[in-house]
Amino acid sequence: MAGYLRNQERIRKKALKLSGEVRAFGAIETPELAELLTMFSTMIAEREGERNKLIERIQVLSEATLRQYPAICGKLKEEIKNRDAAVDKETKKQQQLDKVMAKESGNRPKVNQCQMELAGATHEVAHATTALVESATRFEVRKRDDIKTCFSEFVWSEIHYHAKALEILSSYHRLIGDVVFDEDVTVIKSQENWLTALGVLLGGKTAAIPLLANFASLLRAAAFGPLSTAPGKMTKEVDVSAFSGPDFDAKSWVNSFLAGATPGVGQEKSSSGSNEGEPIEDLVREAGSPSDPAGGGVQKGNASAATERLAALEAIAADGVLQLELCAQEARHRLDQCCEDVVAALPRFAHELDYVSRDASAVRARVAQSLRELATTESDMPHEAFDALLQLDTARSRMVAARAALEEADSWNTLTSELDAIFATQDVERASTRLAEAAKSLVLLEHTAEYEDKRSMLVRLNNQLEALLAPKVVAALNSNDVEESKKFYEMFGRMERHEAFSGYYYKTRKAALVSSWSLSFGGSISRRDIPTRLNSFYGEVLQTLQKEASWCSGIFPTPDRVLLHFLQQALQSLKPSFSSLLDSIEREFGSDYIPVVVELYSISSNWGLEVEKLLKSLSGEPAVGSASNLMPATGSLDLTNWGTHIFDSFSRHQQSYAEKEEAVMMKELLAIFPTDWPGPVATINDLDSVTLHLVDLIPKVAAVLESALDRCVAFTHALAFREVVDGANAILITATEKIGGLISSVRKFLRLDMVVPNSRQTIPEDDDLDGPDQDWAYLQAGLHLLSFCSAFLARIADLDATFVESLKRVRESWTYQSGLELRPTTPSSTSSIRRMSSQIEQGAVTETVSPMCECALYILQVSKLNGYNARIFFDSFDASPPGSGGIGSVMGLPNSLVFFGPSLESLGSIILSAQRVIFDLLLKPLSELIQQAATLEVWAMEKDPSATAQIPDAALQYDLRFSLSPQPYITRIGESLFTLPQQLELHSDDILGFAVRGLPFLKASDFAASADGGDVGNGEGPGQPVPVAEDVTQLWISALARATVTAYQETVIYGTRRLGAHGARQLAADIDYLVKVLEAMDVEAMPELEATAQLLDMPAAEFAAGWHRTQEVAEQHQKQSQVGDEGGRVEDGEEDWAEDGGGPWSNVGLAKRVAHARGLVGMEQGDLAAV
């Protein structure tokens, strides 16, 4: 076949070469002959084009099929070799058994072993023989089919080629026959006429006509191609090709022409000494020189020869000139002839175009007329005629179908015997076709008494055929033979048993996956290996699905559904089941199993995404990164239940996830805070160690909460978010309690809660309670505590923002449907998801919600997690919730905590505790001085001891009063207050400004004054400016100064049992000094302090009169309130009201406390008036 095609290709090439030669020859001939030659060349080219199509068709349809047989025969030879090897092995085993039986017949174990080996070899021979017979049968069938197909295509290709060639030859035969040469004859005659006229002009010499004809031939050859010159006519042809060159030189061309026409000119002298080959100049010089007598006859002969050669040159030059003139004449004639031909042809072309236009118009008119006639016919003819024809045709078709069905029904009597004969020949394809025909005719017997018997017989025959096909189907599936499997699938389709074939397919394919699962999870396995093995198993399943996808596409019409059912069958057959695996993990790992299960769920979800993408690619649906609508569209692939055996196993653990997640978080927290944490704080080294290592707790606690969030989103898609957040708050509150216990231990170590006993002793002026280094170390520990609280709160705020962003993304990925269902939306239809993607690219969002497969989402949708509580939680979520309030608002803490709002109270308490450690450390020296001052003996004195010794008793009746100096204790308090700015400026970093609003004894006006008209916050909440260091120092000074004043009032002023006259005046002097110290420190003194000093400085009679009047006014107010009149009611002096004249008596409660200190409270009115 290949040799035949090569010969055809050679014939085609030779024919194309002939076509080219003929076309080139026609280019130099007259018009009509040139047209004839061109048509002949075109005919050959078109015919060879068809021959080329013939060659290509035979190569593709015949030769390519036959070229496959070397490989097919090689495979068959390998099977023959395998069968021969099996036969040889059987022969050897038989010989080995014979030897054993002959020599060791009593050795039964060895005999049995040899018999078993012989049986195995015999089985291999039988198997190889069967396979060889089947392969040889398939080979012979295929060989005959291929030979039939090849020869059929070969014959058809030859017929098609020869038909086309005959059509081309017939067409051009007619065209060639229509060619006439009238114009060529006219052209030839015109050439002879001008040649004759040229001869007359030359002198009427008839001998010049052949010469002119030769020159005409030369001109034609120069214009259209070379023609040979007649011998003996001309010795030199004019080469006109040089005239078209870009570097043409007339002188050089003439010299070369003459040199070529005269061989002797310009050549080397011969050895004989003749003058041949001399230059033209020498010839001219020799011919023109006079004769020399001394030279003799030799010189005369040379001159004569030169003269002859010059004459020949002149003749050649004249001939050349004549040739050039004739060439010019011929070129001009040809150009004129061409122009005349074109002008003459234009009318003919116009006529033909007009003819074609008229034909087109006529055809258009006929088409329009035909359409009008057809419309008229349809309108005139009644529709009943067409309906009758259609009805007759339908009746005929139905009658033919009924006849065929009746013939089939009549063949039921011989169906069993016919199929038994077919089964005996193992012709399963014919049997399936016959049973399909019988099934079609069974419908006609539906209402007959024999219907059930016929149906039962058909089912029995189908079962018999399926039993015959089953081994072959399994063999074809195991060998991955697509053609055989497709043929068997069609046979099962004729029996309407597609599911049975699919069952064989599922059974053969799932065995490997079930075995791999059993090997991976059949025994005990460590926690670290579980995710690795599951991931490996999922990869194996996905690889199997990808391989089976291409294989199923060639057999099943719906490969996506077949793969879906195959995957369901494989997952259902896993031993142990997936739910059993999860239960064993729960039993083995106890409370630690939740992280393992969440990791397994994430691996399963990612694998489910890949599986669904593969199934959607087979079904033609677009595969997206996140799941599409859970409810499948009509006719689309339902992906909501393919992985039920996997994802439904997680459902029980998802429903109890929140409770177990809280236990996991608590266990992790207890690992951070053990029972004995932080240990005893007995030395300053312990204090430094504890406070410095507090910062290491922040990332650990944050990691616990973040891991819980990640697991919640990955495992429940945030459906258990509310419960997990509640657990996180409980964990955070527990952590703050642990930290609060640490702060309490620090306070205990620093003895901040101990009260100095009221011992009556004098405080030395230069008494130093603690060294400066120790005070500095204690203060640094307090600053470390507050710094830790600040960092801890900032990290909790970041975690809260992370929780908010995560919930936003989850909420945007769900859309609410009727029935309180949550369904995911596709990213293409959700602008928020695209906005989130841009934020992720810009780095604004560091964490995204992982997409989940549709099956996993469907299980979550129908679970108890997707209930009313989840819906309410998602609906009530707001990106900008109200502030937390409570202690956080008082301290100026951030009020935007969404999820950790319940924990903010605990956070505020430890922050306040840490702040009070610093505050109490700074206040402790002042408190000790105040506690010691309360026990001085001077407060009970009635007279000044130093003044009494110098003033006579008679002068005392005039109540002489002298100004008193402040006592040493109050001066030391003042000095300590004056050193506060220096101490605070030494530590006035950002940490003191944290939660500065939580300091005691501060008012709103303090913040306004400190910020110079602007608010001072802690920089934590939105819109709160960061405080300046000077403002923070002033706020701390104000708080400490007012705390000192308050402690002084409660301990010294109001805590003294009874004040004597001198003691009251001395206390007033000390208070005045303290007020001046506060004014010097730019601290607003409390009005009660100045009023107290005035009341204490009053003489006893004046104070008694004022107190008596105050009581009367109080009684009047009480009576007015009892009868219902308007006015304030004074109860125990706790309410302030101003009497006429104001003064220190405006504060009744203060007056009562001073009166109590001076011993006037409880006296009768008469006694009080006497005083």
C-alpha cells in the first residue's frame, strides 16, 4: 500500500512538472496558442490536485489502519510466548511429580506440594490458553473488519478520484475543442508583411529576407526567451539583457560584442608568430602604416591581413546595428499589438458582463415568481388536503410499526430455543439484541393472560445472559479495556440493567480504596499520624477519581453521576467506618480530641472541595472557590449528600463542640496558670521575677483564644460562635482572677493594706522609713504591673476586633432564607466578598474564612446548630455595638469591645488594682505620717503649756490668742507632697497615663484644666487623645494630694476622741499650712478643709453659739418637711444647705463633726447655751 502511494506521488510530481513546462512554453507563443497551452496546464494541475486528495485519504483511512498491525502482532506474539512458557512450566512440574512418585511416593507432603505446583501450572496454562484464544479471536475479527474497511475506503477513494478526473478532463476537452487560431494567423501574416517591406527598403534583395527572419527570431528570443540561430546565418546574437542592468556602459558593451564576434581580436599571439589575437588598435595601426622596403613582403602581408580583419569587424558592427534596430522594431510592434488586443477585448468583456447581469436578473425574477406561485397555491389549496396527506402518512407509519411489533410478538414461541442456541455459541451481543427486541414486543402482550409468564421468562433469560456476561465484564473492567467495557455497557442497556453494570464497576474499583483504608486505620495509630494518613487516603481517592473520570467519559453517558455513586459506595464500605474512627479518637484522647477532630474536619472539607470541582467539571457546571447554592437546580448534579458518611460523622461532635471547646480552653489556661501560680512573693527578687515575666502570659492567653476562634470557624462555620465567645469570656475572667490574685500577693508583700497602730509617740523629724533604693524597686514593680495590664487590654481589644472581622466575613458568606435557614452565597454575586478580597490583598485582613464543600455545608444547615439561637445571634450582630459601661467607662477604657464586654469588668478591676498599687506606694509614707500624727497628746490640751507660764491668770479672762506654728509632722507631710512632682516626673512615661481616669479623688474639671481646654484620656478609646506627660503628672499629684487631705481629715481631724481648746487651735494652724502647701502645688483645696480650719479656730463661746443656732435651724427645716412645705430636709447633717449669711456653718455635716470633736454634741440646750 505504501509503495502504491509512493508511485502515485511520483506520477503527481511528474505531471505537475509537465504542467509547468507547458505553461512556460505557452508564455512565448501567440495569444490563442498560449491560451490553449495554459488550459492544458491548468487541467493537469487540477487533476493532480484530486490525485493528492486521493493519496491523503488512502493514507489516513487505509494505510494508517494497517500500520497499527506490527504492534498488535507483537502483542499477540508475546501472549503466545507466555502460553508456551506456561506449557513448558507445566511439563517440568509434571516431570518433577513423576520423579517424586517414582522415588519418594511415600513422602506425602512432598507429593502434595508437587501436585499443588502442577495444579497451579495447569491453571496458568488454561488461563494463558483462554487469553490467547480470546486475543486470537479478537485479532481475526479486527483484521477482517480493518481489511474490509481499508479496501472499501480504497475503492471509494479511487472512484471519487476517477470521477473528478473524468469531470475535469471532459470540461477541458470541450474548452480545448472550442479554441480557434484566427488571431494567431493574422499576427503571423502581419509579421511577414513588414519583413518583406524591410527587404525592399534594403534594396530589393531577396537574399536579405532570411537574414531579417533570423533577426526577428533574435528579437523574439530577446523579448520572450532564447531561440537557436540557424547554422551558417549569423555568428553572433545580440544580448539585450545587459540593457536592463543598473550599471550599463555602452562603450564596454560594444567592445565586448565585437570581441565576442571576432575570435582573433584580443587573444594571445600564437606560437607561429602570426598576428592573430592582436588588439583592434594594433590592427588599425598595421593597416594604416606605409610599406617599408627594408621589411620586405612580410610587412606588406601583415597590413593586408589587418585590413581584412577590420573589414570583417565593420561588417559585424553593421550587423549588430541592424539587429538592434530590428529588436526595437519588434518590441514596438509587440507593444502596439498588446494595446490593440486589450482595446479590442474590452467590448467583449463588457458584453459578457452585461449578459451575466441579465441572467442574474432573470433568475431573480423567476425565484420571485416561484415564491408568488407557491404562496398562491398554498392559499388556494385547502388545509384539509395537507392534513389528509399527513394523516395517511401517519397511519401508514403506525401500521408498519404495528406489523413489526406483531411479528416480534409472534416470535415469542421460539424465543427460548433461539436464545439457548445463541448462548451455546457465546454470542452475547446477538443475545442482548434479541432480548431487547423481545422486551419491545412485550408491551403488546400487557393485557393478555400470557403477559406474566412472558415477563418472567424474559427476566430469567436476562438473568442468564447477565450470568454469562459477568465474568467477561469483570475481566474487562479489571483490564481497563474501554472498548469491551463500552460494548458490555450497551448490552446491559439493551436489557435495561445499567445499574447492574454500574454495580460491577463499583465493586471492582472500590476494593483498592477499602483495602487502603483498612491498612491505614485498622489498628492503633498515634495522634500525629492520624491527619497524615487521612490526608494520604484522601489524596489516593482523589487520584483514583481523576483517573476514573477520563475512563468513565468514554463509557458512561453521565460520568459525573457514576463517579458520585461510586464515591458513595466506596465511603459506605469503609471498615472501620468514619464515625467509628472519630469515636475511637474521642475514647483514646479524651478532652484533647477536639483539636484532632477539627483538623480532620478541615482536611475533609478541603478534600471535598477538590472532589466537587472534579464532579462539576464533568457535568459542565462552573467550579467556584466557595460553595454555590445548596439546593441543586433542575437537571444539575446534587452535591449535598455524596459525602454523608464522612461529614455526618462529625455532626454529633459539632453539636457538643462549644461545651468541649470551653473545656479545652480551660485546660490550656490551667497549663498557663498552674494551681500554685505565681508562688510565694517573699523577697524583692520574687517580686521582680513575677512582674517581669507577666508579659510572657499575654501571647499565651491570646493564643488560647485565637485557636478557639479558628477551630469554631473551621468546624462549625461560626454557628457555635456565641457559645464559644461565652466560653472565651469565662476563660478570660478566670485569667483575670488569677492575675488579680497575683496583685493581691504583691500588695500583701508590700504591706499596702496594713494600718499603722495608734501608738502615742512623737515622730522624729529625720526618721526615714524605707531606703530610696527599695522604694524605687517597689515602684518599678508597680509600674510593671500596670504596663502588663495595659498590654493585656490592648491584646484583648485586638482579639475582639479579630473576632468581629471573622464574624463579619462569616455573616457575609451566608444569606438568610425562609425557615430560618442559612445558605452560602457565591462570591460572584456578593460585592462584600470582592471587597474582602481586595482588603486581603492590601493586607487589611490577615485571615479569611475557608470555603467549604456543599455537602459539609448542607450537613451544617440541617443540624441543630443552625437553629433559632444562631439566627438571632447573626441578626442581632452589629458592627458598632454600644459601649460596655460600668467600671470601664469610669476608668476611660475602650468602650468598643463587642464580644469581650462581659470580661471588661474583670479587666477593669485588675487594672484598677495595679494602678492602686502605684498609688498606695506613693501614698504610703504620707499615710504613715498621718497615722502617727493622730496619736499626738497636743490635741487634748486646753492651754498652750509654753504660753501659760508667761501670761498671768488675770489675762486669761480676756482670752488672749497668739498665732501658732505648724507642727513637725505637718511640715514633713508638706515636704513629702513637694517631692511628689520629682518622683512622678522620674516615672512619667506613658504607663502612668494608662487608665488615668481611674485614679481616685479626681473630677471632670481636673481633666479639662489639665488638658488646657481639651479632654485627657488614656488613649485607649476611639476619639480619646493621648495625655501629655505634664498633664498626667498633675493629675497624679492632684489625686495623691486629695487622698492625703482625706486621710488627714478622717484620721486626725475627725478621728480624735476629743479636742481641747489649744488642740483645736493647733489643728487649725496645721490645716492652714496644709492648704498653703496645696495652693503652692496648684491643687484645688477642698472647701471643707478651709471651713474646718475656721470652725476649729473659733473661741469656745462663739462656736457654741453658732452650733446652737445651727441646731435650731435644722429643727425648723425638719418641722417644715413634716407639714409638707417645700424645702430641704436635713438628716443627720448629711445634706448641705445654706443659712442666711453662709460661712463655715453652711455645711451642717461638717459642723456636726467638728462639734463632736470639740465635745459639744449630745449636750442639752441649757448647757449648750451656758457654754
